[in-house]
Amino acid sequence: MATSFSFEPRTAPRTASVLPAARAGVIDAIGQGPARRVDDEVTAAHPLETRLASWDRSQLSMKLHMQRQIHGLHAPMRTMMELQAVSGTPSLLGSRAAQIQRDILLGRDDTLDMAEVFGDDIEADIDVHKMLAARLGV
């Protein structure tokens, strides 16, 4: 049994378009529109951007696949059940405890995020002028 440990996510073919589908053979440019599709122009992204957008999902998929190959089918099922239990309902200990449990299950317990260092309100607007005026006593 050959197994593929691919790091690149498989992308589904694009089906949405504002142009009618082209028929095989001769293309009617006036009736069908230009050869370049509008959705390719609008939604074309760099391959690295799409890979980074689905990084966490692909890492979890790879981890679950490795668990299945090493331990059997029960290991990824148990991990997914624990993840669903932790992220599905609010914890009795608080949301921070649930987040720590989720980080441990995903293997990210040794990393720090900006929200963990600076708190949850890192996007809060800071009025620099009021802060300087308070320091100077003006």
C-alpha cells in the first residue's frame, strides 16, 4: 500500500465564473467572451499565500495521518474527539484553560502568540497624545 505524505494542499477546480462555459472546438470570442476568465484574474493568489492560509489544517491532517499509520485508527479518532470536546463547549475552568488544552492537543504548547503575550486586546486603539499628556501632567 503506497501512502503519500504530501505537504501541499489539494485544490479543487474552480467552478464559479461570470462567463458562460466554453465549448470544445472553435471558440466564439464574441458570444463566449475573452479566453481569460474573470475569476482567474480576481482570485488568483500566490501559491505561498494559499499554502499559509491552510497551514494549520494541513499540519493537523498530517499529524492525524501519522497517528493512524503508527497507532491505528483509534488514535486520530480520539484526538479529534478531544479537540471537538475542548473547542465545542466553553470550559468550566474558563476560556484560557480550554485554549491551553487545545494548544496541547495540536502540539502548539511550546509556541507563544501575540495575544498570549500582550493580552486579548492587542488591537485596541491607543491614543498616544493622551498618554503623553498624562505623563507630562498637561
